[in-house]
Amino acid sequence: MTTTDKPNFITVKFDEIRKDPTHRLDPKYWIRKRRKNEENLILAKKLAKHLILHRLWNGLSQKKIALDLNVSHQQYQKFESCTNDILYIQVAKIFKNRGWSTEILGSNPYEVLNEWIKRDYTRQDEQGNTIEYSSEHIPKPDKLTKIENAWKLLDLKAKKNYYKNDK
């Protein structure tokens, strides 16, 4: 570049930025690593519910999962509470180390839970009738109660936690 050459900047008017749904023209979005919005909150909650579901269903502690990622259990706890974002590569590492399929992450966690309950807690009586856990004959599994309680707490606090560190 010679002393007479000047950089070629493009001037963009505010109206053009406002019309751009991807915000690629707005410089304040160029420096952000991530954007916290309602759509991403929904995805963060869904992912957190899957992490909670898999961990509790398999009887694991947050500390054991944190070891898979080489992070503290407090850091992993922040992933499950939507306080911090977890990267897909971290989720994939957890699932690979535990032998879980990542394909399930696109599914509704409530539907996955119902499928697992049917798979693991349905039995046949002496006459060959199918009895599901919801029947008075089969008590509610303790891990199901733990999962439901963790999901309720997540639903109550996720929005506050998600936007807590966003400035």
C-alpha cells in the first residue's frame, strides 16, 4: 500500500442496517461472540433438559459429567441452568464418552422421557396385560421425580440465568 492509497470503506446508512435481518452490516454484531435472544434461549433450555435427562436417567452426578469436559462441577452446573452457553463440541464429547447418541438432541426431551419410561418401566402381568409405571401397581421411579423437579426449576429460572451475564 502506497501513501496515496486509502482503504476502501463502504458507508452504510442506518436504514440499511435496520432492514438487514442478519445484522451483517451492523458493526456491533461483528464483535459479539454470541447473541442471546428468545430463540436461542429456547434452544439452550432444550439442550439443558437433554443434559439433565441423560445425566439423571443414568444416575450420574454433575461432577462426573464435568470430568468428561475437564471443567469444574460448578461450570457444568451453569450449563444445565442456562447461565453459560455450552458448545456443541462439548455436548458431543459428553455423549461420545458416555456412549449416548447425539441424534436424540433434535427430539423433544419430554417425548424422549416418555419413550424411556415405556421402554424401561412397562411390564406384563400374569394374564399378559401391559402395565405402565403410571398404574397404581408400579410406583413412580425416583429418577423420574428428580428429572421432573430439575426441569421445573429450569423452566422457572432459565430466562433470568440466560440473560444474567449479557451486557
